[in-house]
Amino acid sequence: EEFGFSCSLKMVDKFQYQAPYKDVGSENEMCAILVGEYNGEIKANPKEIADWKWVDIDKLQDDFRKNPGRYTPWSKIGLKRYLKIKEEALRNRKELDLFLKETAKTVDPIIQELLELYIDKKFHKLINYQIFTGKTVVDGEILDILFEQRGREEEPYIVKNRYHKITNQKYYEMIGKKTAALAQSCCEVGGICAGATKTIRGLKELWI
């Protein structure tokens, strides 16, 4: 409000703090950490804001360390807690990726054993493509859900780990693991059924 922002804000955390205030007493308040995205014009309230500037998170952390006296106690606590939330979210996503990879290591041998027992050998490659595509699409769906900016408030894992900023690279990764993966699988299965040679597959790898 002090900057004239008109965007929706999401509360990611809150905390209570008490700190000395000049020589007249102390502040004892409940503070909320609000996150939002705003691309409009800044209209700082001169009664509330003495000065402002754009700064990235790394430079802000560096200035906190070099000039701690410039910052209020609540801003120091707030930044520390926000960075901890981001770090935990990143760690959880890495743990999820690792879990999926480890699960695949466990499941793949079982799938191969079932293929040997119940599926004619000439169909093994086709079934493997379908299984691989299924796993890829599941990965893509997980990303798609974590990209949702709101909703699913009753699902703590999603609320805690959802992406608040989605890069083009991440978005293309998600698409590549959903619709694009299905289209690729259809093309490859069609090629196998049509008896495509390894040369055709080599051209496909070159094109990608």
C-alpha cells in the first residue's frame, strides 16, 4: 500500500517480534510476510517512504550483512524466514525428483520381468515406450500442479512447494513432459509398427 501497488498478495508466513524502539520503549508486533508480483508504476507515499530502489535478493542479503544498522528488526527476521521457506521448497522439489528416480530404479526391473513372463518379445519395445511415456507424463503433471498459483489450499505439500515464479525453461520442460511426450510416443510407436529403420531414429535424434 505504501508503494501504491495494486496486486494480489499471498501470505507465506507470519511471526511475532519484540525489539527496542529508540529510547521510548519497544515494538511488540505481529508481522506477515506477503508475496506478490506487480509490473505497474510505483507511487510511493512520501509520508511512509523516504526512499526506495530496485535490488535483487543477492544484493539485498549482502547489504544486510554489511550494513545491519540500516534495517529494522522485523525486516531482518522477515527476510531470513522468507529465504528459509524458499530453501525448503527447493530442497523438497529436489527430494521429490530423487524419490521419483529411485522409485524408477526399483520398478523398472519388475516391469522387465513381467514383460519377459507375459509379453511376446516382439512387443517389448512398444510396451517399454508406453511405460516410459506414462512415467514422463506423471512427472509433467506434477510440475503442472506445482505451477498452479492458487487453489488446493487443503493440500499442504502443494501449497508449500508450488512455484511462485515460473521461468520459460521450466514451462517448456512441463509441456515437453505432457502433450509433447504423448505426441513423441505416438510418432515413435508408429515408426516401430511401420518397421522404421535405425536410420530414421538417427534423423529424429539429429532433429531434436
